[in-house]
Amino acid sequence: MPDAPTLAEPVRPILPLWAAVAASVVAGLVLTTAFPALAWWPAVFVAVPLALVSLVGRGFWSALLVGFAFGAAFFFVNLLFTARYLGPVPWIALSMLEAALTALFAIPIALAYRWVPRVLPGAWGRLVSLPALVAGLWTLREEVLGTFPYGGFPWGRLGVTQADGPFAEVASWVGMSGLSFLIVLVCAAGVEYVRLGRWRDVRAVVPTAAAAVLLIVTPQFPTTDAGAMRVGAVQGNGPAGYFDERGRNDILRAQLAATRPILDEDMDVLLWPEGGIDSDPTTDEATAGVLDTLAARIGAPLLVSAVTQRGDEYFNSALLWEEGAENPVDTYDKRHPVPFGEYVPDRWLYRNFAPELIDLIQREYTPGVATPMFDIGGVGVGLAICFDVIYDDVIWDGAQAGAEVYMFQTNNADFRGTDENLQQLAFARMRAIETGRSVVNLSTVGTSQVIAPDGATLDGLPADEAGAMLTDVPLRTGLTPAVIAGAALKALLAWGSLAALVAFGIIARLRRRAGNAATPAPEGTGVAEKA
């Protein structure tokens, strides 16, 4: 097989279009198996090569089609949990949006396969530069899906599939986006090695092997032991779903009942999940009184969650509540309320399409701006509320502010019977590894776990059952490279790759023009004489 096409010869597709579309569908479906509940992490090394091979040699419209086939197959299955209560409309809308963005950003990957071999036709250009650019453009696609529109939805990142795999520790150095980059780099380099067909040239396999070894042998970045914190965490299993039948304070009563077995135990903090309180304790004196009494009984601060109101604005809030203090002592408001779940962006527009669904969302939650960290008894506690956990900025800001442990509050009641809680738990496990911090991931209904800094499970509660954990949770200090440089690295990989693609395109075009100008015209046309 030749190293690269000539300037006049187009890059030929590996697969005919019908086969490329079929392969992309298979790739998307295979990729869903890498996410919980199946969590077959090796599946990414099948799915990604299939998706890439399908894009080689594609033009604009065929790349768009192939990319859409991959995105639709993946997201329509992966996001099926969104149809659990609200029916097919939100599921179809979100899946179609994510698939469309996936399709759009398949085009730059196809262009990379077209342009790089023209500019760097040698084996190293094919085995190093091209795979690196393709991996960067895949990372760019994850970045765009994670930020656009309305703050994005960074749910289907490749990096999170490795939560139970051998490569997760790399995230402590490069973050989840960096891990996605390395996974695609290995896959793309492997594809190019096979395409070149230089089986006897040992040097040709070096880039692929080096990237694979980097994934395998890199240990987790070490953070420093800072003792332990005794955490009581209560999963009330109350009627916390959007459509659950309940009376006033039924959820609060469920939390109190589940707390009773550990009331007389020594602890440093008592943690309750998102949605663990029905009414706003900052304005409801009866609820505030219950929390005051509970804090006095256990002799420790409470970290609870409630919907709070300030003026005309509503917030999904984490509240630090202490005995004898002017409560709440501290407040963190969820930074990333869920679009079309906790607020409706451009309500005037979307109400025209699904007025009954849009009108179900009565409150408009305001995004918070506070630092996601509480000081609890001299210990920095990093915070994230539900889908906050999938956003890098919340986690990294907490660590940089001094968090020695994380406590994630969530409410998965609207997704009972789906894989959503397990996929969110995989994010929590990756956050522990990425930051070198323990994580207490507490849900109203499950799955709740205490996760060690290396990602191991220290304690847990079964889903859909009330229960309480009392756990000595390890504390850590020191920042991992992912926390320190993760934002810069993510921007470099994503937007730097886009800049590099533009540069390759310009150079390839200039070389093509130069080649055309240097080619003699056929005799008898008069072109050569005029030149």
C-alpha cells in the first residue's frame, strides 16, 4: 500500500459509503457497551477504530452522514434513560442534537485523513502526526458537546469508560479529556499501522506501541495522606422523583428515619443527598428547627441539600448546618442546572413545540457562582450537586480551593430502573482518580458509594433501599497535574488541533496549486506557449 496519495490523487475511502454507514452504526452501538451497566471498557478499542475507518476518504456530505450514523447509534441508546418519565420527546431531542453535533465534527476528522498525508507523506507523518491530529479533533468534539448549547452535556466522554479499566490512573495526569485523547491516539495509530501494511518494519509499530505502553504503565499521581474524616451518609429512599406521590415533608421524614441507626455514633459530618429536604430551611422555620435539633443530637455539622429561594430566584443548594450557629453557615448553589430539567432556556421558543412538557417545569433554577468547597471542622470538602460531577470546572475549582475530600449529592429518583445512576457513579469514580481524593457519592435512592482516592469502593448502599453508612474516609492534600493544568491541556488538545487542521489544509492547498502550476499542459492546447 502506498504511503500517501499524490497531489492529484484523492484519498480513497477504505469502505464504500453503505458499508461505512453500517460500520458507524456498529461502532456507536459497541461504544454503548463500554458504559455502565455493562462497562466493557475494552469495547472502546473496537468502537473507535470502526468509527475512524468509516471516515477515511470521505467528502463533506458523506462524512456528515457517517458521523451522524455513529452519533445516533450511540446517543439514542446511551441516553435512553432520559425517556424514563417524560416520554420520547426529550430523549429524541437530546439524542438528535448530540448526534447532529457529532456529525458536524466528523467532518474535520475526515479532512485530517485527506490533508495530512498530502503534507507529511512519510511513515512518521502517517503514524504520529495524523493519529495525534485525529485524536485532538475527537477531543475537540467532546469539548464542544460538553459546552454547547446551554452549557453542554459532557456525558459520553471516552475517558469515563475506563473507570473500571487499567488506564484510569492516567486521568490523574491529563484529566478525562486527556485520557480520551490517548485512547483515540492509540486507536488511530493502530489503524494507520494496518493501512501502511509494513508488517516487517519494526520502527513502524513504535508510535502505536509507545502510546499503548503510556496508557498501561503510567501510575496514578500520588497525593499526600492527611488523615481521615468520619462521615455519616444517609440514603433515605424517599419519594423524591418528579412524579412520585408524596405529602408535605415525606422526603424529610424518610431521611430522618434512615438516619436513626447512626444517631448515637460519633461522626465529623452527616451528609444527606440532593432532594433530601422538601422545603426551604432558609425560610421555613419548622424545617430549620428539625435541622437544628438533628445537628445538636449528633454533635456534628450537617451537609444537606434543598431548593432555596432568594428574591425571585431559585437555587439548587448545598447547605452547611451547624448547632448553635446562624444557619446556614455556608451555601453552594449548583453551577450547572440541567437545561429542560431544572430550567427552560428560550422558553418562548421551545414552548411552541411541546407546551405540555415545557409547562411541567415551573421553576427556573439560577446557576450558582460560589466556590464548590466548604470548610467543615478544618477540613476542605469539595462539592458537586448531581450533574455538576460531569463538568470539569466544578471539580477542579473545588480541589484548587483546598478540598481534601469530595461529597457529591445527587437525586436519581427520576431515573429508577435505568443505567443513569451507574453512569453517574462512573464519573464519580473517575473524579476520585483524577484528583487523588476520596469521594462520597450519595443519592436519594442510590447508587451511593464511598470511593477511595484510587477509585476502589470503600463502602456502599444498595439502590432503592433506605440505609446509612458510617465510614472513615481518607483525606488527601496536593494537586494532581490534571487539576493544575487540565484546563490548559484540554484547550491545547482541542482548539490547537483545529488550528493545526487549518494549517494542514492551507499547506495542502498551496502544494496542490504549485503542483498544478508545474505540470506541463498537453500539446496543442496553447497553454504551455502562453505560459
